[in-house]
Amino acid sequence: AGVIAGHDMGAYEATPAGPERVDLSESAIGSLTDAAERAVELHSHVQAMSLLDHAVELAADVGLQADLRLRAAVSANKLGEVERGLVYIDAALEHFTTAGNTDGIRRAATAKSELLNGYFRSPDALDAIEEVYKAIDSVDDPVTVGVAAEAARSYALTSNSEESIRAVDRLLPAAAEFGLEDITLDALITKATAFGFAGRYVEAFAILRGVAEEAELRGSVKAAARALNNLASLIEPDNPMESLDISERLNVAVRRIGDMGWIVRNSYGLAFSYLADGRYEEALSSVNEFAEDEQDPFNLATLGYIRGAVDHLRGPTSPEVVDNLIEVLGFYREDTDPQIQAFYLNSVAQLQADISRWDDAFDTAMQVDIRLSNAGLYIAAQAAAWTRDLERLEAVAEVLADCPIPSVALRGYVAAARTALQGDTAQASTMFVDLIDEQSRKLYGSYLTHFRATFAMLVGQDDPAAAHAARDADEWLTRTATETLRRLWAEGLPPDSRAELAG
């Protein structure tokens, strides 16, 4: 296809202006688009955009130019070239708006929303699609199905679960009528995600597991990958290790798709999981395979944070190191995407906790939207327990009671710590032992180690079970060389380790 396109371009350029040149331009445009399609199949999206750019230059019809730009935007999306994709889409949208082309406006708005949602810009994505969606009287053709699907996704990602579910239910009959299997699968994933954000986890997990399997059977790798991605996200709060397993499966799937933006995002997500599990070399390997000069500012900030976090955790750290990392995180401070805000606040709170800035950590962590993440409550509970502040722990328990996210481990931790602070150390010991036993295969290493160190600190190591927990905590911290947390949790470690750290 590329060779034919080259021949047609050469013939076009060598022909003087006139009817023959016009005919050759049409032939060249066809060859270029065929070559671009072949490049997309080979995941060569840079080449695809270049070929389509040439086709745009040759096209005399502005409507055709707009259509070609929307095709190029698909490759920009897959490559992670967000701004370039927006330039393509906005140019197309401007033409369709001027021409009063309702169908074109809908297609362009759908493409823009999809691009923005894929890169944590869901409020902007909703702005791009909501007005177009609300103007639709009925969802009754493939284009309006696409608009409704993207509106549903935007509503879900901006915490409007009811509107999201309503939009999905509205589009499914038409999607079935027109045989739009990929959109049907994608819409079901969105509905499941909305269920998850609304606290309806049994429905969410059942749909996502079913879609992942059905999509694989139908050869829809993209839908299977998105189902796995959202399943991993929803499972992570209550079973991080299962979430990590799913994310590793997802890593294989997205590489089959060849979507570079998704490959990078998932690899960075894996890095955060490896960090929490004390697997620092794996965390670095997950992010170091990508060339820095090919990363956008968002990914570069994330890369800098992950590398800095590894050094920080290996330690010994300092307030200056933490302040520098918080400054790196400042890149996300003004981001309006709810998920990014939750990530930002969780990360800052954790860094503050890591160096015993307990008051700051508690205040920051309690700002996290509990509809999106329970990680803030983990950090706030840690701050309350390690300052032996029963009043703050009760405040965490009160918020936790309204948290829609399954939080079995966190509820158990808060209950055990509260019992210890109330003075019933024997009952607290039993509760901590049961908690650690139940969660030993579910939690990341750092979470489990935190539970063990807290147990030993609050109950005291005269209790044999607490002393055993202290030894297990010290073993993990030593084996993973997590020096910063080893110093932070020294009071919950065996006496000889505390003496070594003091010395």
C-alpha cells in the first residue's frame, strides 16, 4: 500500500494542473488512506498520521479533509499524542459546525470526548460531549449510539453514575439493532464502572468479568483490555494483589492492541503497585523502558515521581526529599479530573506520613473523595493510630461508615486499633491476628507490614502474637531494603532492630 501511494504521489506531483491532475489527486488520496489503514494495522501510527496529513493536503473538498483528520486523530490517540489529536479534531469540528453538518459534529464530539477521557481529562471530555448528547432526541443510528456511549463514559468518570447508567440503557437497543458489538461491550463496561462508583460492586464485578471473557471469545482485544483495566481498578481497594495480577494480564493485552498511550499508562500503574509491594526494581523496569523524549508532560511528571519515590522509600529519606517529591506532584494539583485529584491528595498525604508529619498527613488524607478512593482513609487511620489519637480514629471510622468502596481490611484495622486505644489489648491482639491472617494474601507487602507494625506498637511485644508480628514486619522491611518505613515504624519492630536504628 505504501509503494502504491508513493507511485501515485509521484505521478500527481509530476503532472501539470488540469483534469488529469485532479484525477490523479483522487487516486493518490485513495492510495494514501489505504496505506494509512495498513500502517494502523501494523501499529505504525506515526506513519499513519503522516500519510493522512498528505491526503489532507491533496483533498480539495473541506468535508473530506475533516473526515481524514478524524481518522488521523485515532492514531494520535493510540500514540498518546493528545494535543496533536485535539488539533485534528478541533479543525474537523470547526468545519462541521460551519457547514451545519450534525452528523459530523456528533462524530467529532465523540472522538474528542474519547481522546480526553483516555488521558484523565474527564471534565473536559464531558464538556465536549454533553451538549451534543442532550440535543439528541433519540438514539437510533450508529452515530448517536457512539455519542451516547461516550457521554455515558464521561458521566461515570465525573461521578455521575445515575446519568451514566441511564445513557447506557438508552443506547443498548440501538447498538444491538445495528450489530455494534464493540460499542455494546464498551457500554457494558461503562455501566459496570458506574455501578462500582455507586457502591454496587457485585453487579460491577459480574459484568466486568463477563465482558472480559465474552470480548476475548469474540476477538475484541480492546474491549477485553478495558474490562480488565476497570476490574483491576475497582478490585484494588479490597484485594490489591488480585488487582496486580489482573493488571499484569492487561499489560499483555494492551501490547497486542499496540496502543502506546495505554501501554505507558498501564506500565506506570503497575509501577505504583510494585512500589507498594516493595518490588522496587520491577517498578523502575516498568517505567524505564520508555524514552523520556517521547513522553508528554503528564507522563514525565509521573515518571519523575516514581523514580523519586523509589529513592525515597529505600531511604533513609529527609524532609527535603519529601518536599521535592511534593513539588513534583504539584504538576497535578490544579488538574480537574476527580481521579487525578484523588491520586494527588493520596500521594501527598502518604509522603507526609512517611516522615511522621502526622497532622499534615491526616488533614490531607481526609480531603480525598471516598467515592473514588479509600487510600486516604488508610493514611488517616495510620496517622491516628501512630499518634494514639482515639478521637481522630473515631473520625476515620465515621467517614468509613459512609464509604461506598469495599474496605474490609481497613475496617478491620480501624476496629482493632480502636480497641487497643480503648485499653483492651487482649481483644485487640485477637482482632489483629485475625485481620492479618485474613488479609495476608490480599494486601501489598507495605500494607501488611504496616498492619503488623501497628499491632506490635499498640498492643506491646509482651504479647507473643504482637512480638511475632514485629519480627515479620522487620523481615519484610529488611528484605526489601525499605529503610524509610523501617525507621518510621521502628516502635513496632523488635527491640534489637530499634536499638540498631537508634545507634
